[in-house]
Amino acid sequence: MSVQTWTYLLVGVTFVIYIGIAIWSRASSTKDFYVAGGGVSPWANGMATAADWMSAASFISMAGIIAFAGYDGSVYLMGWTGGYVLLALLLAPYLRKFGKFTVPDFIGERYYSKTARIVAVCCALLVSFTYVAGQMRGVGVVFSRFLEVDINTGVIIGMVIVLFYAVLGGMKGITYTQVAQYCVLIFAFMVPAIFISFQMTGNPIPQLGMGSTVNDGSGTYLLEKLNGLSTELGFSEYTNGTKSRMDVFAITLALMVGTAGLPHVIVRFFTVKRVKDARKSAGIALLLIAILYTTAPAVAVFAKTNLINTVSDQPYEEMPEWFKNWEQTGLLSYTDKNGDGTIQYVADVTKNELEIDRDIMVLANPEIANLPAWVIALVAAGGLAAALSTAAGLLLVISSSISHDLIKNVIKPSISEKGELLAARISATVAVVIAGYFGINPPGFVAAVVALAFGLAAASFFPAIVLGIFYKKMNKQGAVAGMIVGILLMLFYMLKYKFGVFDGGKEAVVELKENWWFGISPEGFGAVAMFVNYMVAIIVNAFTPTPPEAVQNMVENIRIPSGAGEATSH
């Protein structure tokens, strides 16, 4: 069977499974919709958390960025994994003990203020929409190549699928769908990695294959070979970094603390029965996440080596079928600048004739390595599973922020449970449409967009959550001021230096790089905005009244994460 036939078959089967699970586990109450009834087992929650966490950025884009950035790409590995550990150990058990459905719910109650809740809702919506833009782009990239439809049509198909199981099943449907999606995505990521590792080095374990010798009899180590290929083309050595130490530190920190402030990951810890189960599911998820994260650097090395060997100094007319297929998507393009019909892939932008979207590397990798059609199709199904699982979690955060935090707790407290559930489903529908727009008009690479979402979460939520748990005298004035200043500062820096909004558009971004504050990129600036948030919060707190005694006692209780009951909506 052809790649397209296999793709229709595998993607169709997985979609039927997702929809079937959504129908089987549809939500009948707000508790089902928001926290899956609060009775999910640690293993199921661990798998769902891993799928929720490993978005299109992890599956599709991370290895692609590492393939082109080399050593510099390690910031994504360190930041995202370190952040998950931070979340699991520092925040999850305490938030679970508090027993609320959402992050704005926690902030609104902890800081005894409707204003704090509204600010938190605005931050959650901003973070979630930025993040979901990356997921919908990932959906579009997969569909445009493997189902041979244009990106816009692909995004619309993805929207319909997500809408179905997110709106019908809520967190209950999403949780059990994500268990299936984890199985699909991890199998789809590992199978081609094992194939290619064995093909290139004779070692079937990708993590070991990356550090092994190439099986051509030369005795050359794979990384040594890639370094040589890179320098021949004018690029820096793959294993050497070009980013400043300050920028590496800032990006890693921003990704770490941004992780710990991501509302769609935090809410997963409300779906289990006890605090003990929250800790256990966090550990299980970390183990499951590590399988993909330790494999991604190897996939990046395999993909970059195969790409250079396949295209560099090769006649364009002799390019294999995969090259022409990706050209049709517009995500790979060749311009014959010197008219010799041979592809010049070099670091010098004036001579380089090949433009490659980083997001295609994982998806194209099995095709470049000439693997069987079913393996190529499996990767497409895995990419969709990764993008859709996270998109669904984010859409739930958006809908619950509007229906539960805004309508139920601010605008109309008397709304019935049935009315709140209807509002949540309408909100999810509107959110899917907006997410689809961002998928059709993406602001950048999947991982780059997602990194900005982490920066926004770091700048807004992380200080408010940490101070709310560990500093009982932090008051509402300090927390609100910190969140507002932090997220506005991050937004300003992102718009100025990532999109050139104030300086002539995207064309000016390269020149603006020389003016980065402290030499820190927009992806890393969330760390600076976070420190500003802390400073503003503590200074304002010092000049305003301390919280009521009842609130301080509540914070003391949160820090004793034992004997927690089930999550409640009250």
C-alpha cells in the first residue's frame, strides 16, 4: 500500500478510537467536565498528563529545532523536563490539596479578590491561545503533507475532531482519549527512531546509537561525522553552541518556571482522588515523558545527517520523491541561484539555495531514511495525536476559565450546573474557532510559538502561585500588581523583538537582535519578567494591608498535603 493509503488507514482508525472514547466517557456534570469526576487512577492520569504535556512542540518541532540548532537546542530539553520536575514536586500536591478546578480559581480564592480572578483568567486565555496556535499549526503541517490537502483544510479537520471529544466529554473524555493518544504518539516516535538507529549504526537503541560509530566500516562516530558535514557547509560544529551563556540560562529558566505555571498541566492533578495519587501520577508521567525526551536528540542527529547526505551538492532533478512531496506543501523550497541545477545547501545565505521549515524534520525523517510506508504513516498519526491531545487540554482550560471562573464566580454566581456546563461547551466551541484561525495564520515555528507561551506563563502565573503557597502574608494587591506588570512586560518584549511590531515588522527582527536586553532572546525573557513580577509583588505587598487571618490559616493548611478530600467546585 502507498504512504497515503496507510496514512488514511492509521489516522482514520485512531480518530475512530478517540471519538469512541469520547462517546463512552461523555461528561454528565460540571465535575466530570472540569476534573473527570476526580476519580482517575494514577496510571491513567500519568499517561494522560504525558500526552497533554508532549504537544506538537515535543513530537514534531523539538527534534527539528535540535537538528538545526545543535547544542543550542538542548535548552528545550533541559527547560521542559526540569520544569516538569519543578511542577510535580513544588506545586502539584499543594494545588491538589487546595481542591479547586482551575488556576484562576486558586488565585481568586487565595487572593480573596474578584480582580485577581479576572486578571488570572486573562493570563490563562493569553497563555492558552498562544500555546494552542502552535498545536493547530502542527495539525496543519501533518495534514498538508500526508493527506495531501492544503494546510487550511487540515486545520479545519483537526478542529472538528478536537471539538467533538473536548466539547462532548470535557476533562473526562479528554483524559481517556489522551491515554490512547499517548500510546499512539510514543509508538509512532520510537518505531522510526529504532529503525534508523539500527540502519545507521547497527545499534537499535536510539540513545546509544547517537553516540555510536557509523556502520560503514570507517570507525567514525556519528556525531563526529555530523560535525564534519556541518563545518564543510559553513555551519558551526553541531556539538558546539552559539548562544551566550546568559541566553541559555534565561531560556532554560523561562521554560522551567513556565512549565510550572501552565494551567492545562496543573489541572490534570485535580483529576485524581488523593494527594498521594497526584504525586504518584506525576512520577509516572515523568517516566513516560523521558522516553520521548531522551530519544529526541538522537532523532535530530539522524535526521540532520541523512538530510545533508541526501540533498547537499546533489542534482535537483535526481531528488527522491519525498523531496518533491514536501515541496508541494511549501515547507521546503529550492531556488537555483547559480543556475547549475545542483542544490547548494550552505550557511552563507547569499549562496544557500534550500529553505527548510524545521517543523518537517521529524515527519520527513522516515521518508528520507527510506523506511516502509506504514512507518511513515505511523509518524503522521503520532504527530496528530500529540497536537490534538494538547489542543484539547488547552481548550478545556479556555472553556473552564470563561464558564467557571468568569461566568460562575464573577458575572452570574446563581447560574445552574446545567447552565454552567452549556456555557463551558459554547466557550470551547468559540475557542476551537479562534485556535483554528491561529493554525491557519501561524506566528512562527511550533516550538518557538510554544516557547513564548511558556514565557507568558512564567511572567504571570508562576510567582503568584509560588507566593500563594509558600508566603502566607502575600496579599491581593501585590499578587495582582505583579501579574499585570509581568505579563505586560513579556508581551511588550515579545511583540517588539519577536514580531517587530514597534519597529517595522518581521523584516526588522534580525537587526533588532543586537538590541536584546541583557542579550536575552524573546524565548528567554519570561525569566526576566518573572523576577520583575516577584519584585513588584513583594514591594506592593510591603505597603498594603496583610491578608485576613482566615486566608493565612488556609495557606498554612495547603502546605500540609495530607488527608486531602476530593476536589470540589465550591
